[in-house]
Amino acid sequence: MDWAALTRMPAKRIAYRRETYFREGARDIARFLGDRTADIVRRHALLLVKPDGIAAGKVRPVLGWLGEQGFAVQTVQRPDLDGLRWREMWRYQLTSATVDRLALNDLIYRGSALLLLVRDEQPGPMPATMRLAALKGSADPLKQQPGTLRALLHQHNRNFSYVHVADEPADLIREIGLLLDPTQRREALNALVSGAPAGLPLLEEALEAAPAPRTFDADEAADAVADALKRAEHGGRALELLERLRFGELVPWIEVAEAVAESGAEVDRWDLAAAGAGLIECDEPGEAKLIANPDPVHWAKPRARRPL
């Protein structure tokens, strides 16, 4: 394997070269895939249905869309997300995020996710990761194109993006190292080598256990949070902060979330997240992501080999 086959972004090459998750993922991939590593990595992609996607009932439409686009599910795992793991997952993109967005993510990215490694049955000049990323669509609802996955899923708010995909082969390697423990990595990579789908019972369990889909309507959620705070003995301060924020005052969302937690009110986590998603500023003005999304044009031209 060489860097030109993994990424066309110099900043990513620099960041990943000595990163622990990438190095551990690369070691296991080389160990289990052997001399087929380059072909298998190029032919496969990673899609993660986030906890909000599961709560919104998006697993079944994701599977249908993947089949329509020529991707076959090869292996399934159920990694758990927590505050440390999601911060590590998107550490190079969160450099532009506000603290309020981080507090909101602590509500959204908590619990079990659904990880799918998929094989591209319609391979072309781009790696499978890049083709899937181009078809996924923007996290910004205003920029989504018809036919993209996020448009199909009716994503209405940037903070509830439902799915994530590895952008390039380098990201596939890193995310296998980050999201899967050694046992899960071995199971997943053996399935890629054998070509026999693995972990499908986990997929069936996710479909059968799907809760009533959430809509994440911001106004309805804020009303539900306010009602819960009114019933709580110590909900007054949190209710005041929430109402001030809803009426346009510059109240930090993280202070609202902390006050809700301190109130002892029985507030539904998804209601609190949906209320916050409609009220926060996502990015710090003038700040940029350390690593942005790759441009498919970067893969149009051959590049010189850069050994790992």
C-alpha cells in the first residue's frame, strides 16, 4: 500500500502517519488481508448509522439505498459511542465546532451505532469509499442534492445527520482501528477476505429492535422539555434559561443543558437534543476544520507513489 492509494490530501497524510488508530488499523488490515490488501481496501467502504439514525428509524431505508447504488453489505458490527470515542472519531473536523455543539453531540452520539462494511459491486475509477462519500450528500440540508442518501433520509437539521461514511481509503483504515476492538476487527476483516457476509444477525436484531421513529422536531421537543421542567421541583432555572434562548437571547446552550441535568427533571434525552439542535450555533466564526472533506476531483489524476 502507498499513500497515493489511500488519500490525495497532504494534511491527512501528515495527521495519520503516526496516529495510533490508523497505525493499529493498518497493521491488522495488512495482517489479515495479506497480498490482497490493496484490492480489498479499494473495493470496500464503511458506513456508520449513528445513534440518531437508529432512533429515527433510518436503518431500513439505508439498506435499501445501498442495494440500489450497487453496494452489498459484507460485515456488520455494533460499536458503542461515548464522549471520548466520538471526539476522537471527528477530532480533525471538530476544530471549527462551538462548545455548544460539543455539548449537543454528547446527547446525540451516545450508545450503540451500526457499522456496515460494504463491497462495491459496480467498481469504477474511484475507490469504493470515495464513490459512497460522493453519493452520501452534504450534512447541510440546504446543499443536499436529490438522490443522495441524506436527501432520501429527509435530514432536516445539520446536527442530526443520521449516517457517516469513511471519505477515503485512509479513513476506512483509521476508522476500523478506532471503532472496532481487536476481536471485532478480526471478525470484520476475515469476512472481507472470505467474501462471506458476517454479523448479519446483528443487523436483524437492529431492525427488529427499532423503536418508534423519532422526528426530532425542534419546537415540539422544546415544548416537551419545558413541560418536564415545569413538573420538576428544581426546574425553574433551567426553564428560565431555555425560554430566554428560545426568545433569541444569547444564552449558551451548554448552560441550558447543565441546568437541565442539575434540575433532576425527567427530560427525554432526544427531546433535549432536538431542542438544542434548533437553537445552537454550530461553528466558531472564522475557524476551519483541520481536515476538510476530500474533493472527488483529487482522484481523477494519477499520483506518484508515496510508501507508507
